[in-house]
Amino acid sequence: MALQDLSQKPNFLERMAGIDRVLITIAALFIALALFDRTAVGPVATSTLDSLVHVAPFLLLSIAIAAYASASGADNLIARVFSGNPVIMIFAAAAFGALSPFCSCGVIPIIAALLSMGVPVAPVMAFWLASPIMDPSMFVMTLGVLGWQFAIGKTIAAFGIGVLGGFGLMGLMRLPQFAEPLKDDVGNGGCGGSAVRAPKQVVWRFWSEGDRVTRFMKSARKNGWFLLRWMVLAFVLEAIMIRYVPADLVGNLVGGDGLMPIVIAAFVGVPAYLNGFAALPLVSGLLDQGMSPGAAISFMVAGGVTCIPAAIAVYALVKKQVFAAYLVFALGGSLLAGLIFQLLTG
């Protein structure tokens, strides 16, 4: 028995190390701020708290849905729905992502819930890539600030990048390196999920059974803690970047005409965070100064799909090779979207 306990200790320590790395990183960021710019500690903390409050309804709802699905066995039904024709699933997920009302922050807990239910990763990636780029309110704002061409173009770009990422990941999953795309403590959706392979009876009113109530509470605590610590880190990094990276500096890098500004816009947009709504007046001003339409679309799309909260969430849920593929899809898709938009409108 003692030998068995010793053999289990490394796994426990690994899990604790995974938790500690996130918390230590958050603490280190605030310590660095306190040492080098004490006046920034309060605003960064306030911004982080405000972002958490903003996303709290999505967070709580997704935790409750995932826990209910686990306790009742409804995750079997959900997983079965997403285990049909993968081509149809990817197109549907990309379309839903491009039209859904979820922002880059609100989509994170939804993605985590889907993966924990055993939904295949390829259609989830399609939804993941498409959703942060466009939503109904963003469409209306883009229409008002930049016009109908940009509003429709960005929506189509969101759908196209989702499809690109979904089919791209589905192809990559045939390689041994992508056979298990999720991190060890995240769901089991790489090949349809355990819910599909071992279906169980669904008990909708699970609260009358003690073991299912226990399962609900355990799932809620696990998913809640996982999401909370990673989202705090994401919002802290977001607040720091907004404070220290002037939007004008980013904008100046992507101004100008021709092919090169489109390429630069894609490469700058991927690592640079710029709130989608805040980007609209900046891009509008750059267009007035001669920025090409293709570069504008490329920058807005790349910045939206790889904004810090979404990128941190991808990194938290999937293995490094999948995260790298996510960045490649974002970069390639935004570049392609800019080139096509430039050809059609230039």
C-alpha cells in the first residue's frame, strides 16, 4: 500500500505544480508592478476585477452547465450530437461562432465546458477561432464606424478562419503528435470523448441521488477553480499590455498601402492586444491616413482571434503543439482575409 501511495505522489505533485505556476505568475506580475511602477498596481487590479465581473455571468453559467451535464449524464447526449459528420460540425461551429453574441472573454468558459463534455476538438477549434472576431454588437459598431463592406467582410473572415482552423486541426490530428490534443486534466474530447465510448443513462433530476449531487459539486469546484485562475492571469496580462503599449504605436506599424502592410498587420495583430471596439476608431483614423482596407481587416481579425484572454485560454486547455497550430491558423487566416478583402475592395 505504501509503494502504491509513493507511486501516486509524482502525479499529485505535478498537478500542484500546474496550479502553483499560474498563481506564482500572477503574484510575480503584481510584485514586478509594485517594484517598478507602484502606481500601476491599483489600476491593473481594478481592471482585472472589472473584467472578471463582466465575464462572471458567462463563467457561472458555463460551470453550472458543465457540472449539470456531468451529474445528470447529459454530457452523453451533447457528445453524441457533436459526434456526427465532422465536416458538417466544423461548418456549423464556424457559422455559430461568427454569429454568436459571445465576446473573446465570454467564449472561454463555454469552450472549457464543451471540452469537458467530450466534444471533439476540431469543431470546437472552429468555434473558438471564429467567435472572438465578430458578434452582433460588433457587427453593428463596425457597420456604423467603418461601413457595410468592413462589417460583412469581417463576418465572412470570422467564418472562414473558423473553417480553416477546424479542418486544419482535423487533418493534424492524424499525426501522432496531435493524437491527444488536450492537456491531461482537461476533458477527453480528442476522439469523441469517453461519454461517446461508454454511454450511461441520463438522470435529468439528479439532485435526488446523493452520488450525483456529489459529482455536481466536484465538477463545479474543479471547473470553477481551473477557469478562475487562468482568467485572472489573462486579465492581468491584458490590463498590463493596455497600460504600457500605446494603441498609436501599434497603429503606426500597420499603416500604409501595398502588400507589405497587410503582412505586417497580420504579424503585429497576432501578439498585440487591442479591444475590438477600441480598434474601430483607430482603424478608421488609419484608413483616413491612407491605410489599405486589406491591412485594416488583417489587423482587426488577427488582434481579435489572438487577444490575450482567448490565447491564454487556448494555452491552458490544449497542449503546446495545438496552441502553436492555433497561432498559425490565426496568422494565416488573418493574412488571407486581408489579401482577399484587398483584392475585392482595393
